[in-house]
Amino acid sequence: MRMRDRTMKQYRKHPEEEVPTAGIEDIESMLLLNDKIYPKEWHVSPEYIKEIMLRNPEVYKVLKTPAGVKGVYGLFPLDKGDYTAVLEGKLEENEVGKFVLNYTNPTTVYLYLVTIIVDIHDDRRKEYASTLIKDIPLELKRLKEKGIDIKEIGAFAVSAEGEKILPKIGFDYLGEKVVLDNKEYPVFRAKPENVIHKIKI
């Protein structure tokens, strides 16, 4: 038992090995998970995801298992104007992909946490969620090491679970709301250093 515990701890020291950057070959499995979790109005096409990946191949991270993708999160780098428009509901979800910046040159960005989902129907969902969330500060540090200046991270909470999780991982709710598809959602914002500090790896 001790040997197993030690092995598990060693394995958890390298969560980046468990949550690789998604590739074109992962799109089908990503969308199967997305469509299983989200209502129809939140579904997107494979072409939409592929277009985003071609603009910036580093925006989606996936938790992969032999059974397929069990978790996904996406951080879209945007300029300040487009980021503000997204959080105010002035830039539609199905259009934001056209404004994703690439990381070719070190630059200033605002990150939109476009999604963070796990397979809620799987018995290991809590483990998957923990693994996925622990990868976020690693990704933020990786981007900073590349010379990317991250000014802020923004997200909507589209579920009660999201409203509980976002404050726990360094996001603040300042009373902002956004209306999407005639429904109102709270807007959360975070400084990258707060997220890095709040999520214990």
C-alpha cells in the first residue's frame, strides 16, 4: 500500500503528462464529451474547433484515457477589446474563435476560460476534475515562461457547480452578469497569480 501511495504521489507530480495539449485528432472525442454535458445551444461543430486550433494549437488541454477524452479545458487568448466584448455578451460564443490570438510572438493577452468540463457520468469524475484543475496553473506558468503577459482571466459560470468551483480556484465575482440565449450568468475574473496561488498542486 505504501509503495502504491508513493507511486501515485510521484505520478501526480507530473500532471502535465496526464493533460496534454489537444490535437486535431482529439476533436471528435472532445465534442462527444461536450455534447454529452452541455445543452444543444452550447454545441459547436468540428470545423469551429479545427479553425481555432489552426489559429492557435495550444488553447485546448485534454484529459485522455483509453476510453477517450474525459475532461477538457480551453483558454482563449484575446486582445482587451475582444475579451471585454465576450464578457459583456457582445461577442457571440460561436464567433469568438475568429479572434483567438496565437502565441508565436511574446505578447499581452487576456484569457477567456471558454470551457472546463469533465465526464460527470464517470465514476472517476472527481479525480478527473482534480487532475484537470491542477493543470491550469502549470499552463499559466508555461505561457509566462514563453513570454506571454497575461493581464486577466475571465469566465462565465454556466452551472451551480461552476459558481462553486471558480471562487475556489482564484476567481472573483464582482456582481457582473452576462445574458446569453436569454439566460443570465455570473461573470468571474482572476489575476493569473491568484489562480496559481489558489490551486494546490
